[in-house]
Amino acid sequence: MAKALELIFRNEMGKLATISVIGPKEPVDPAAVKAAMENLIAKDVFGSSGGSLVSIEGARIVERNVTDYELM
């Protein structure tokens, strides 16, 4: 099962932009995640097609199950 921490921001155009962190350390500390997201916004580390990230919309853990089948 693959897990990712999705950091969801609002950009300058008011649209959502998501950054995924694969294999996050668990349990997730909401205060640390919020502080990291605020730091990303303040330092303008990432941009998006809608401009710079300007506010925090949320964060979530996403789990994905993958089953591979060998086809003969």
C-alpha cells in the first residue's frame, strides 16, 4: 500500500495546487505540516500554472492499493 501526504494550497488565481510527499513519516504531526506549508508559501519555493502559492487549503494522507497481474 503506497501512501502520500498531499499538501493542498490555493494559488494567486484562486485555484487549487497540490504537492505530494511520497512515504510520509507517520504519525503525521498537523502542527509541523502547517508550519512547513507556511514556510513554503513564505519562501515562494513552488509555483503553479496559476502563479505563486498564497494560502493553505488543507492536507491529507492518500493511500493507494496496487495489484499487479502477470499476463501470459
